[in-house]
Amino acid sequence: MMPQNLPDLPDMADTPDIVVEERGDDAGLVYVHLNRPAKLNALTRAMLERLTEIFRAFAERTDLRAIVLTGTGQAAFSAGTDISELDGLDEAGALETARRGQETCEAIELCPVPVIAAVNGIAAGGGCELALACHLRLAATHATFTLPELKLGMIPAYGGTQRLARAVGHGRALAAMLAGESLTAEEALRLGLVNRVVALEQLPLEAATLAATLSRLAPLAIRACLAAVTRGARLPLPDGLALEAELFSNLFSTEDVREGTLAFLEKRAPIFKGK
């Protein structure tokens, strides 16, 4: 389904290849659509720059509860970087391209709001790397995941070598990258690369349902949990544990902790306010 209305994102020119949608009946939920279906939603430089801007803007908002990133159409989430933009690059240009893609994936991974990838088809190369940067991943039954860059004489460069290895283990990641083979949705599920596999027609509802579930939880606790996992994964274990303890203790200055514990004792559903 194509988006119908765009939110106000200050200082950002609307880019048809990236469409942002906020629906009035889904408070706190935002959809980001990769919107080049004729090109299998292949990623251009402009799209990566726009995505970075969007997710950095999302990070500043306190009203958001969940973000769904998906592709337009039924064929692809994203087939990866537009190869026409890689042709003729020298080393300096290639380094800039890698850093740009990594910057985009970093903005997604470090977003303090849960980002759900609704993978509606092919997730290849840079498209797979975008999905890997998301916090949760849902896949349509026909979705595929692949990092085929070695077949082009290059390697994944938007964080794929690092995130795939962390998600499924070094051996499985290397097997997938060296052979350039596609993982089916079911194979990705068995490896823990995706959280759930559903029929394509059910994917939007599944993503919205998951987002609604998240929206009922304590937003400050969700942000703290995301920070503990995403930032902690980059630290030695003792430092990660120290970060966890700090984030845990910080929550005890919030109204939400009091509400959560009181609601538990009173055997009722808590009403979290994000305060």
C-alpha cells in the first residue's frame, strides 16, 4: 500500500525515492518507505543521505514509539546500492561511499526508537545491510537475504561484514558472504536473522501489531534497553555491564518506574507517560 500523507520534517526536502508516512490513527508510529520499485528500491547516494537525515531527526523526537522501514512493491525491500553509482569510482570515492552507507546504518542502529524492518522481498547488498541495522526484522515468506558483493569483486561496506557476523556467527556469515548465496526467509529465521516470517499480505499488519505492542511499553525503558544493547555491544563486557547498571539506575528517577511497580502490585495494566 502506498503512503497517503507525509509528516512535517523540518529542513528536509521531500525526496520521492524516500517517503515518510505518519498515520493519524497510529500515534507514535512512523513508516519509512524505500520508493524505487522499478529499480527494486536500489539505494542511491541521495537516498542514503536522506535516510541519515530522517533517522537523526527521529532521534530528537520524544513522541515516537516505533518506526517501520520497508520497501514499496512486492518484489524487493532493497536490491542494494545502485551499481551505476559504483562504476568508475576510485579509492577515495569508494571510501566516501562506504562511510556514507555506514553513517546511514549507524543512524538506524543508534536510533533510540525501535526500528522494525518489514522485509517485503529481496534484501541484497546494501539493502540487506539496512535490514541488519534495524532492531527487529520481519520477513515475508518470499523474502531473501544476501550479501553478494564478492561476485562483483568487492565486499560489503555498509557494516554487513560486522553485523551479519554478530547476528549469526562468524562461520555462517562467512559462508553466506564468500559463496554469495541467498538465504530464504525460513533459513534466516532458523539462523536468528529475522524474528518472524509471515505471508506478504500479512506483513503490514504484523509490523503494525508489533509496533503497537512496543508502544504500550514504557518508552524510557525501551530507549534505555536499546542503548544498553546497541552501545553495550561495542564495549568490553565489564564496560557493557557498567553501562547497563547506569541506565537501570537512571530509570529510577522517572515516573514510569513508579507507575510500573505500583501497577504490578495493584494487579492492573500500567499507564506509562514517558516521564
